[in-house]
Amino acid sequence: MKNDEKIIESIFSELFDDNLPRYQNSLTSPIDNNDDVYAKARKALSKLDEQDKTAIFDFFKVVISDTSSTIFGTIDGSHFPPNIDGDFTLTYEDEEIQGSLQDLFIEKAENKGIFN
């Protein structure tokens, strides 16, 4: 596996296999009287049926994918946020890895059915 693929595999796994389930567990925990953002989201989600909750969590996957794609595209030089017009050089183990990060990430997301 090439280094760029290794990096994307690792980040993708952390986002979707570690972080997303943590959010889902936190947001489907019993509601409480707290006033933090998680408590407010738990309260809102508790009013939904399971099908609607699933739709919301599936949308989280799209948001995570789009956000990550924007970051990888910026590093790759295929996406240009306002006021960022320079080039990036990203290396891992002395190898440049930018250039295909966004494509690799989107491919993994598509293969996992995130955009369906």
C-alpha cells in the first residue's frame, strides 16, 4: 500500500469506524437535564423514530465526507478556499503524498455507499 493510500485508510477509519460511532452512542444516550450541545441534540433526536435517526446519522456521514474532501482537496491543490492561493507540500516518511488524497478519500466514501 502506498503512503497516500495508507494515510487515507487510517484517517477514513478513524472518522467512520471510531469517531462516528462515538457520536452516535453519545447522541442516542438517555436524555438528561444538561444544557450543552450534546444534551440539546440528544433531546431533539429522541423525538425521532429509528428511521429518521438513521437518516440523520447517514447525513452526518455526508457532512464528514464533504468536510474531509474540502481539506484534502485544499492540500492536493484541487480546491481553493478564499485567500489561500499558495501550494502545499505534504510529506509522510520523506515521501510527498499530496495530489490524490481527495480522490482516494472520495473513492472510499463512494465504495462505502456514503453518498447513496
